[in-house]
Amino acid sequence: MFHGGGGAGTDVANEGTHPLWVFRQLADTEKFVAVYPEGSLDAQNSPGWNDCRSDDKSGSQGDDITFLKALVDKLSADFKMPASRLFVTGTSNGAVMAYRFAFTYATSFRALAISAGNLPAIPEGGACTSGPAAGIPIMIAYGTADPAMPVAGGCVANLGGLCNRGTVISQQATLNFWLAENGLTGVQPTVSTFDVNKSDAGDVVKHVYGGANPMVIYWMTDAGHSVPSKTVFTAPSAASGVQNRDIEFAEEAWAFFKARL
């Protein structure tokens, strides 16, 4: 579980503090290992991830990709888990880092679950530009009014107007990229809509693209940047917008992962 920029592994793992904490509850009942690594320090001396954005002036410059590969290798060895039973999830900066891990080590894990992550507009070279070596099953949750990871692409978390956190492509362009990588371009999704919590931003429209490397997209109407959750509330703000409370991200991600086992 990759935390967002300025967060920390403990921030998202501690009980009741963040929607990604729910993975710990699920780990107890579903009998899997939940791991919360922490990225290297960024320009604000806060944990972050070096996630392929070449124009991110304030982000981490650490060798996070090597650290994460070493961590995955250790987990595989210690728990005797093949790549087919390893999964990656992340939010915000952690979501973009999850994309980088997929680009670099696509065969080291089985599937991705993403909250609020667009691909870099000006990526670094190497794997950041060439893309993954193989298709990867992916679940993505997108708020259609995300002020931090811009819906239409552009400057990330740009409240100050300096665009010092780099730029990303749009949500739709990111989706189109992965549909192409997974051989799903032109596939018509199965669509369902639900609105469990009437007091949050709006409903959720779920698109399921079937195939060898399937994709599930949750379009959360008028929701912002926060990880969606029924149990862990994130207060609305100018920086993050309004949280969707119709789905539990961790539960949806685990169901998606479990179907790949």
C-alpha cells in the first residue's frame, strides 16, 4: 500500500486514520499480509515517491523503485509467495509510483489497485517512457472533481499556482493508455451505478472491462481526491474536495485481487 505524497507508511496504516488502514482489517479476516512501505524524503522533508514525473520540482529524488523491488523480493522469499500472489495499491503520489513499479517490474506482481492516479505528462526516460513489458489487471477509482490530481490533466496539487509538483495527463488519457496496454481498446464495459450514501458528493458508476487482463473503473461523481471509504471519513477541503462514501476502496481492491488468485 503506497501512501500519498507528504504522508507516511504509519499515516495510512494506523487504525482508523486513513481508508488504506482497512486493508489491515481485511488482512486479519482474509489471511493475507498487508505491507505499508514509506517513500524517501521530498523537498519538504516529508515522505514521498520518485514516481516518473520529470518536472516534479518538489518531489522525492530517492531511488524508491530499487527499494520497492528489494522489498518485494524479500516478501516473496520470506513468505514464499510467487509473483502471482503479490498485489500493489497506492493513492495519489503513491498511485503514480505504483504505475512506475508496473512499468519497471510488470511481472513481479499480479494486479494493481489505484486511487486518484494519472500518468505523468512529461515522464523520465527508460521504463517511465517505454511502459510495462506485459499487460496488468488494474482497478482505478477516480473522483470526477479531483482538485489535486487534475481530471483533465495539468499541474498536480497546484493550489499555490507554481506548478512545482509536475504535470500529469488526464484521467481519460490514463484509462485509454491502460486499455491499450491490456488489449481492451474498443471493448464495451459492463456498467452499473449505485449511490449508497446520499449525503456524499454523488453516485458511483462502475465500468468493468473483461479480458485476459481485465480493468475495473469507478467513476465517482463530483468526488475529489480522497480515497473512497464508508468507514473512515475524510473531511472536505479545497485541496482534496469531497470524499465519496459509497464504496470501501480496500474491500473493492481486495475483491479485485482475490479474483486474480
